[in-house]
Amino acid sequence: MTHARCTPQAHRPPHLVAAMLCLLAAALACSTATQAAAVDAAMPKSAINASVGTGATFQPPPESAIPSDAFGKAIKLGRDIFLDTPKYAGRYIGNTLSCVNCHTDAGRMAGSAPMWAAYVSYPAYRSKNRKVNTFEERLQGCFHFSENGKPPPLGSKTLVALQAYAYWLSKGLPTDEPVAGRGYPKLAAPAMAPNYVRGKAVYEARCAICHNANGEGRYVDGQTVFPPLWGAKSFNWGAGMGSIKNAAAFIHANMPYGQSYILTPQQAWDVAYFMDAQERPQDPRWQGSVAATRAKFHDSKFSLYGQTINGKVLGDIGPPRQH
């Protein structure tokens, strides 16, 4: 259930902020007294966010510290691209998602794949493409898969700005050392195999209010308030969220919005399964058939690509759209 973390009003038009707050209020109102009591017993309300349990101690610099020079201008552009990718880098994307939808609080939140922890971890070898990737190449992958678009050229204004923003957020961190808060908090294996029916029930009770009953997200004046989780406007089959394991870890630590860790690990696994059991854009690494594409890129128990769910083979939608 990826969606934008609440950011200062300066980052969003007032009508979007108002819409988000209304939806959040409704979502919170739907919480049962039992669920609220369980959360209160587990941790103070002030600590209910993705960073809890990560062991993170690093704090990125405040936005007020962005320098007022040419480099600061690049940092601010990177921040703007991060918060509203369709507006500032629309030529490179094929859906309505923004970077902040998966890296919450403008990429600052520990336990939500923060950009400061990612920046100091590259260059690094990635099994996904079986080579050592630079940070810029890693960003290209986000555009290709999560944004279902085309990678901006290396050295482009877009990638340089995003890299400048991540570099600035990581100020003071050592390179190539384990960073507490990187990625998502480790999630225990489910007690029961993830289940579509249970996941649907969780989705309807906890997620649909923001992401819509059919997963298409919610929009105000054509702008995304809560992002789509499946369908033509969402991430494609090659994205990291297409892995049930990744999605479950993100969901448990970050969703529902403003209620981190309120779902049990089993619920997170179940709703991740339900989300990933829906159709979405084709994997751009398409090998000419679903079977061949699964064999090369999705041969994992955490991927539902090529699996038959409710009588339909997921991913059987033909070749990817050309950008």
C-alpha cells in the first residue's frame, strides 16, 4: 500500500494537503478500539513511524540547511523530482507514481528505504542485473521498473539532481558500511503461507479507503494523492514491490499511512500477496512469453508473475508498452 508520506505544506498544494488529511482522518476513524489499544500497549503514539525498531540514529540535515548556491539549486530540484515525479520528470515515467511513494518523508524516513542510506551503499553489485551498479544506474532502475518508464540518460539533469539530493541527505555518513535504517525493517516469515482471501479482507478494511477498492489510487484535480497499487498506472512486474517479500516488509513498517506496525506480520504478508496478485504493466525485460520471462527473472516463491490466480495467468498481457 505505497503512498506519499506526509510532508510540510510547502511541498504540496493546499487542496492536496486538505484532501490527504480528510482521507487520513477517515482511515483513523475506522480503526477499532481493540487495534488502537494494541498499538498503545506496544509503543507510544509519538514513535509510530517506520523508523521504530530499525536501530537508526542518523538524522539527515533539515531542508533549511540546503545551501543557497548553484549546488543548493540542484538539491532542491532533486527534492522536487522526488516529491512530484510526474511534474518534474514526467518525460521519463509511464505511471502516476512519485519517488516519495516508496521512500517516505521525502526519502528521509529510516525503515522506508531512505535515500541517505542508499547513497552511501553504492557502487554495489546487484543480482537483479548481475553487475556492479553506480548510484545513478540504481536510480535508472527505479524509472524503468517502479515508474514504468524509460531511464533518464546518465549525467542528465534529472539524475544529477536526484543524486545531489541523496548526497546531501547523507552528509556525515561513512561509505560502504552497514547503515541502520537502510531498506525496510526485517520481517519475520509468516506463520501461514500468504493468502489471497485473507489479504483481500485486510485490504478492504485497512487500505481501500486511500487506494480505492480497485487499487487505482485517488486523485484530486488530476494529481495523485494516494498512488495506484496495480493496474496501468502502477509499477510494472519488474519493480521491487512486485516481490511479496519486499512489499510485505514495506507495508508492515509503513502502512496504513500514519499507523506503522499496526498490522501483524501475517496481515502484512497476506495483503502484500493480495496486492501482488493483481495485474500490472508488463516487465520491460520481456522474453517473448510469460514462461520465459518468469524462468529468467521471476523464478522465486515471492513472485506471482506467471502464476495462475483466480483462473488468470498473471503477466499474460503481451509485450511491454514502448516509451
